[in-house]
Amino acid sequence: MPDPIVVGFISLGCAKNLVDSEVMLARLAEAGCAVTADLADADAIVVNTCGFLDAARQEALEAIRQAVDCKRTGRCRRLVVVGCLVQRDRDALRRAVPEIDVLLGVDRREEVVDAVLTPKKKLRKGAILEPAAGPMPPDVARLRLTPRHYAYLRIAEGCDQHCTFCTIPMIRGPMRSKPPQVVLDEARELIADGVVELNVIAQDTTAYGQDLDAETNLAALLRQLNRLDGLEWIRLMYAYPRHFDDDLIDAVAASEKVVKYVDMPLQHVSDGVLKRMGRRVGRAQIETLLGTLRDRMPEIALRTTLMVGFPGETQAEFDELLDFVKVVRFDALGAFAYSREPETASARLSHHLPDDIKDERLDALMRTQQAIAFAKADATIGRRLRVLVEDFEGDDRLIARHAGQAPEVDSVVIVQHPPDDPGPFLEVECRSREGYDLIAEPVAGILDL
């Protein structure tokens, strides 16, 4: 038997990109390829790219050039670049890195096997970008890159919001929801593989089903997922506020497996900025929604993402955003400075802000949120928490998360002196704080005096 083709794989970008990487890795493994984390040992290298912002594009180019170095000095003979950066900048990418053998757009992941294994003489040149025919393919039989106990469940692709700063509709296309049965079948497959936490994702999760039929929506899907055996946590990510209606609030509140956690990227709160962003939602609607969520579920953890320095953002509008954060007191908050993307409508707006002002505002926002996050963490000291075990850190500490902490983006719970075989869940008592993270000990090891 000939030795298998060894493939090195680099996955960049968001959780939705990660799902694509898991599918491609599985297809390569099914075709007989061996996968390695050491690019120097690879016969072929696949780079799955992000192209959302300039920083992401620079990270992707750095990874591609790393692969080119392996091609020049190592055993690599095939370089395949896939994903968002290809879809967005294929011509510039081809000129910048002529060593790339195959370019595949976001809808062409199923062709990765041919791209890796086809003999050079028969290899199709250029970029393969045409949208795949038919509905969005299911994300089945994945070779997962997440720990065994959690996975991302992608329920839709593309977006119809067309925010003025965002390139996602241009890159990923219009909203395409998976039929509920497809989603449920994927969920059952993941549960059978050991998953106890499903993180529900899409570009816009709350718009799920609007392109299908009147009976298909996120609230109904969550209720169906809630009935699946073997599942402990369901987490809602990328929840756009515009479509977060009362029925969805009821579903989150009443479904015992749906953790009381919502990731809701708001971007801003000033009506003027929101209008220029094309968000189609205003401050009053946002405040009403957040208030209703906390009234219905006082224990809910709210995470958001905010943008500073949008074209025309005045000092008063930024101060309004800062005051809003101080009042709402989000449990977790990510922020970034506006990036001028040439293809977007916002790039053509007037009054773009200089980088130093954007950086100052970003720093002020994150300092404000840091104080809030530290105070919330301090308030947790003395409480008992049910945590999901992530990984061991040394001999006497493990990393875990409580229901209010999403994987990869939020803080964690560091459990000291854990049992040798902790199982997927532990009950712990929070003892202190280490930066954003909580320090805890298992309840079984705590003496109640």
C-alpha cells in the first residue's frame, strides 16, 4: 500500500469557518489522507481563510506565506487556499502569492479532496468560486476541532441584513436556512459523538427560517432541540436584536436545556450611528429587548459586540455608548474599531475618524467594561456553580466553564484540586478571581463549617 498523502490544515476565522474546516478535514480523511499539525511534514497544505476585516486578511496572508515557505523548503508540493479571502480577493491573492495551486470559494469545500489529490497535469487552474447548486449542504460527518464535549451547530449560511460596514453578504451570499430536520439530524450525530453542549450559530441566528416557511423559526427549533436526549446545554450565539421577538424569549426562558445566555452583537446604541450602520433597529427597541430578557430571566448572561469610530461618530454619540454600557452592565463584551472596507457602503460615507481617536475610544470602552466584568466576577465569590470541564492545566488545576461562559470568547473557571476523574460536569464553589477568570474548588472538597 502506498503511503497516504499527509495534509497540513490551517483554520482561521470564526466558528462558522471552523465548521467548514471540520467538514473538509473529514472529507480528506475519508479519502485516505493523513492529517498533521506539523506543516513541515505535510505533502499538501490547506488554509481556510477569513476575509472579514483587514486584520483577518493580514493574518490569512501570513499563514499562506508560512505554507509557501514549507513548499519551498519542505516536502509540501500542493498549496490549497479556501474560504472567505478567496471569495473576496481572489485576483489580488493570486497576484500576491503565485505559489498557490488551487483557490476554492466558500461554497466549494466539497472539492477540497480533488484539489489536494488531483495530479498536477489535470489540476484545474484559477479560482473555483461559483456557488454550489441547490440548498446549503449539511455539516455532517465532521472531523471536529473542538473538544469532544461541545460543538458548533450551524443552522444557516449567509445574511440578508446588509449592514453598511459588513462584507458578509458579499462573501457568503444571502440567507439560506437549513431545514429543521437537517439541523436535528446534525445535532443527534454530534450528541452520539459525545457532545453535551451545542452552540447554535449562523451569521444571523434570529433570522433563521425566514427564507423557508411560516412555521420554521428559531423559537420552534430551540424547542425541538430541547427535547433531544443526551444534551445538557444549548447556547444561542450571533443573535441579531431585530428579530428577537416574544416567542423566542419564551422559548429561551422555558427550555431547560437552553442556557440563560445570549450573544447579541449590538454594534452601537446611538440612533444616529445605528441608522448610518443600516442596522434597522434603534436604541428604544434594544433597551426594551434587554429589559424584557432580564425581567423574564434574572440570571441571564448577556454578551455583546460593539464598534467604535464608525464614520461620523461624534464624541457625544460615543459618550452615549459608554453611558449605555455603564447602565446595562453586560456580563461579557467584545469591541473593535471600525475598519474601512472598500467594498462596503460605509466606506463611501464622509467624516471618517483618524486611527488615534478610534484607538482612544476603544481603550476607554474596554476599560469601562473591564471594571464591570471584574465587579461581576467579585460578586460571584462564594457562589456554587455547575461547570462543564474543558481541560486539565497542570496536575492540580482544570479549566471549566459555567453556563454563562461561551467557549473561546469568554472567561473561564479555573478549578483547583479537582478529582482525578471529574466527568463532564462538576459542582464547584467560587473562591476568588484571577483577572477575568474565576478560581473555584469542587464542592466535595469543601468543608461546610
